[in-house]
Amino acid sequence: MKFDTPAGINPIDQERVVGQPHTRVEGPLKVTGRATYAYEYHDVGPNVAYGVMRGAGIAKGRITSIDVREAEAAPGVLLVLTYQNVPKQATSGRGAVPQLQGPEIKHFDQSVAFVVAETFEQARAAANLVRIDYAQAKGAFELAQVKDQGKPVADAPDVRKGDFAGAFAKAEFKVDETYTTPDESHAMMEPQASIALWEGDRLTVRTSHQIVHWATRGIAATLQIPEANVRVLTPYVGGGFGSKLFLYSDPILAALAARELGRPVKVALTRPQIFNHTSHRPATIQRVRLAANGDGKLTAVGHMTWSGNLPDAGSENASEQTKLMYGGENRLIETRLSVLDLPRGAAMRAPGEAVGLLALESAIDELAEKIGMDPVAFRIANDVQYDPSVGPSRPFSTRMLVECLRTGAEKFGWDRRNPKPAQVRDGDWLVGIGVASALRNNLMMPSGARVRMGSDGILIVETQMTDIGTGSYTVLAAVGAEMLGLPIERVQVRLGDSDFPRSAGSGGSWGANSASAGLYYACENLRAALAQKAGFNTAEVTFEGGNIVAGGRSVPLGEAAGPDGVVAEGDVTFGDLDKKYAQAGFGAHFIEAGVNIHTGEVRVRRALSVCAAGRIINPIAARSQCLGGVTMGIGAALMEECVVDKRFGYFVNHDLAEYHVPVHADIPDIDVIFLDELDDKSSPIKAKGVGELGICGVGGAVANAVYNACGVRVREFPITLDKILPGLPRYDA
Ligand code: MOS
């Protein structure tokens, strides 16, 4: 079904199951260890072999010699693959990710050898016995040094509206500041892992991936085999945050070796390999120029962002949210991409907005202070109900930013904030509060599902959709239950199998809404088939209490389905409602932070997020998404940073001891409030993306709270104590 006109009243609006809080339907499996993750299958064959990937020890240059004799002779070794003997792969196209493509080295930890042995320990030991010599070439590893060679970016076109330079020059109040954000790592719990098994010319890969059809496509393209011959299974994913949108060496090397050896091969990437071998969020440099007059209205909005990446890779579009967030007639929004020889940068949770809002929301705070205006009032004064970079011809589908700010300010006790920094002290701590707006573009993707009603009255849902820890199983169970008039316990959801209908998968916060919409249409078809089979006029029936009901007659669903059951499929594609209407989720984040007067250490003391993201399909899962987002936002503000070795071009801190993410002790109680909202332009579910909205803006609120606490404005993220201390007044104990 093509969704190209706003949704009318439909069965989801009943909210008997949807919109109600449900704990994870797969929760018991997870907490008892019975949810099987990619590396944990121990029954794919009696003779599974173990592979270990060896990555390049230089960032740029060539392999000059490679000697595998010692590795091949090591105990248990079955196969050593290098560029000299790797089977043929596609070099590019359709998501191909060829491995062992030496001798040329394009980034640190690029795969250069793959050792397969009877046991993991043997493979790991032998991988270290491959002798490799390199000739190093000079590479570019510092964004600041290459940024001025940056080129415009096709997926983030510049906006030029009005006369930015003129308006900026003559404005009464202005800020012109540059902010930097570092490379960040996804650092999800479960590393990339794959088990490959060949049966004739058919390949099955158990792996950990966010989007099943991207995985089948990329694996098939790389191996140059028909996509129909590749089955991907990824029923449980231990976190992704964008890193598992893509393929890395594990499924490809496992498949190549399994084919050579005629036995299944399993491989997991190591924690250090996650940092340098896989992808990361690219660093940015952002210049924000904002101008306003004394009435608090923005007159000029300028945001320029620079990032760098490998020659064939994309940009961190950190100025995108500035196109939509605030009014202002004169606008100049630019995105530039330079070539860097660091490991590949790619999507990480809320790519673009997550780091763009660190800069924009800091700058908004700085300008509000210059005008002498309250930062909440300043944001409200510059709200706009249409896409300000286009004009009133493109209204927002829904936009409740002002309501989010007002609700949050009231609940958080914003009126108790002292606008003058460094005034509030609690023992050894200076205490401040800060606010930031949140915006995350709402994205929708085609999605399909298959549904089956059995004679037992149980609804089975099958779709390629994944659950990356977000709650997809429970969301889809609720939608299926709502559509068929069943309790949620009577729905079984099966995910992450390429044999099921193609789905949106999990990415860009489009998963829950898109996959639910596909399921909605599949259920509509099932309802019609069941009603017809039971002899009803399909226009009149309702589905309630496990029955089809019309005209005083009631037939149990299992009976209507009959002994063989009834199967239906359905899918959704999307028309141009996202062109006619700007679609985004909005929110407001409030943070109270303490800065230690002696050490400059920052502790977040309170956090509140108020979000408006359309219908909230499952309030428990949505709240969890926001708790995770806020936690990640605090990490981005205060801790997370891949430190670049500028001589050798790699990330030095490649484990969780040195790449800091918040732990429980770093995070206070977080409160999340969802405002009632339905977005009928988004999908028949009337929902919007939630997950990434949770991170957007949080770090800006932390930065603003730190400034309010101690009067030190740090524009180089993360805000670590070494950057605060020099500006901190001396306090006597
Ligand atoms: Mo998201 S960065 O698409 O997992």
C-alpha cells in the first residue's frame, strides 16, 4: 500500500494494546540466556572452524612482504588467507565490501590476513605469526589541516536564503563561534560476529545486523553470487547504533573460508577491532553564526560544518538540523567534506543532529545571554511552524517544540535557575542548569510483513525487521494484537530472517513506525481474508476479544481461520508527504550539572527530557530509548572521544577502559515525559522516530548547564576537566 494521503481514523486509534505499557515479550529469553546472538550458535554443524581477522598495522601505504609459513604450520591451522590467495570478490558496487584487498592499505586495521583453525585460541595465536612488512605512505589524519579543501555534499545541499552577510553584519547581537566534536565509537555491547555455512551453492550467515536486505545484498554482491542464494539470520542484535547498518570483514571472510574448507566458519571481531576496523562517527568542526535584534528574534542563521572521511565515504551532516530548528529570514547553512585517511566514518546514532545540536544549542545559549534573554524564552520566541529554509509552503506535519520547552521548564523548576553563572554552590560543587531543544528528522522506509492466523487463534507475524535492543518484538506484537483484536500474549513475532518479507530494518529511528505500518497493511489484508472466509460482509466487521463480530454474530478467529489457517502479506511504501510536510520529532532536554570547585569534574545531577514524537506505540520501550539516548548524550558531552594518533593515523583508545562511556555511577535519575501527539502525515500508525530523538540536544543542555554552573564555556567537546580548570575561579576549601 502506498501511504500518500494523511491517515484517517483507523483500528490503531482504539489503543487497546498499542499505546499501553508492555514489558518486552522476548525479555524472559534474554535474561535467561536463551535469546541466541550471532556467535552463540553451537549447533550449525559438528565441525565448526574458528577464524581470526588480522588488521593492517599502518594507516596508508603498501604491504611489501607477507609471510604465512609459520602461521600455516602452527597447531590446528586449517587455512590462511591473504591478498595473495583470497578468492575473487567484487571490488565495488551494490554494497560490496571486498576483504584482503592488499597490497594497498587505505586505513588502519583494514583486513590483511585471515587465519582459520580448529579452535579460536589456535587461530588467534597463528594470526600473530603472519609476518607482514609495510611501506608507509604519508596520510592526512587531522581534520583541521584538511578542512579548507572540503567539497560540498550531495545529500546535504547548502541553504542560502536572504542576505545572510548583510543581516549578520548589521545585527545588534551576534555570536560567531567555532565548536569541535571528536570521532566517536558506537561501542555497542555485542561485537560484529558471523557464522557462515554453505549447503551446495547456498550460503547461510548468522550475523548481527540492523537491516537484513542490506546484508544479503552486500554479501551476495561481494561474493558475486545471486542474492537469492544468501540467507541471513539476525534475530537478536546486541546493540548497533548504526555500526551494524554496514558489513565488515566478519561475514565475508567467514563465507570465503567456509567455502574453501567445506565446513562452517565463525568469526567475531574483537573489541579493539570495533574502534579501528569498523566504522565510527566522524569528528566535526562547526562554525555557528547567529544574529538577533533586541526583541529576541533571530535575523541571521549561519552554520557551517566540516568533516573528513575516506575518499569513497560520506559526510557527518552536522548542520542539517539548523535548516529546520529556528526561524530567521537570512540563512547560510553549509556542509563540507574533506578526504582523511583515518578508518571509515559512518552513521552513528542520530548522524548529523547528535553533534550538530551540540554546536547549535550551545550557540543559542550564548546568544540568549548576550541579549539578556532567558534561554527557554529565546528558543520559544524563535519557534517556526514551517520549514524556515523553504517557507510557509512547507509546514511541519506536527511540531510541539514550544510545548516541550514549556512543560519541561515547569516540571524541572527552571524558574529557580540563576541566570548569572557560578552563583549556586552546594558544598564543593558549583551547580547550574541548562536547556537545549531537540529535533530529529522523521524518516520512513518501505516495509513488509507476513501474518498468519492459525486454528488455535494465535497470530504469527514474520518480517525481516530486526530488534537491536529497541523493542521491535514487543512493538510489532502490540500492533498485530491491536489490528486483530487480540491480547498481546496471543501474538508471536519472528524477526531477522531473510526468508521473511523485506522490511525497513532498524536505522535512522525509522524502524518501529515503518515496520508497524507494513504490518498494519498485512493485518488489514488478513482481516479481510478472515472475514470473507467466515462469511461476513467485510466492510462491517470489527475484531475484538479474539472474535470477528458483525450484525450480532461473533466468530472466534481460530474458527474463522479453519484447520489450515489463513496467511496474508502486506507492505507499505511512502509517497511525497515528507516533501509536502517537514516531518521531525521534537523535544526539550533539561540538565542540572555540578562542577567540582577543586577538580573541575562534572557530574550530571538531574535530567529531564520532554519529547513529542507522534503516537508512542509502547511507552515503556520508548522511555527506554530516551533513557539510552540521554545517557549517550551525556557521554558525548563529557566523555566520549576517539583519540587520533596524528603520526600513525589510528584511534589509540580502542577499548572500553580507555574509550569512556557513562556507567551507572555517571548517570542520575532521568525523567522522560512524552506529550500526546498523533502525526497522521507520517504513517497509519501516526508515530514518529523516538530512539535518536533521545540523544539529540542532550549534550548541548549539559554544556549549557556546565556554563551556568561555573561560567566556563567549553566549545571543544567532550567537556573534560582539563578544559574547565583553567577558567575556574580559585575557591578556598
Ligand atoms: Mo542508526 S545511526 O541508523 O542505527
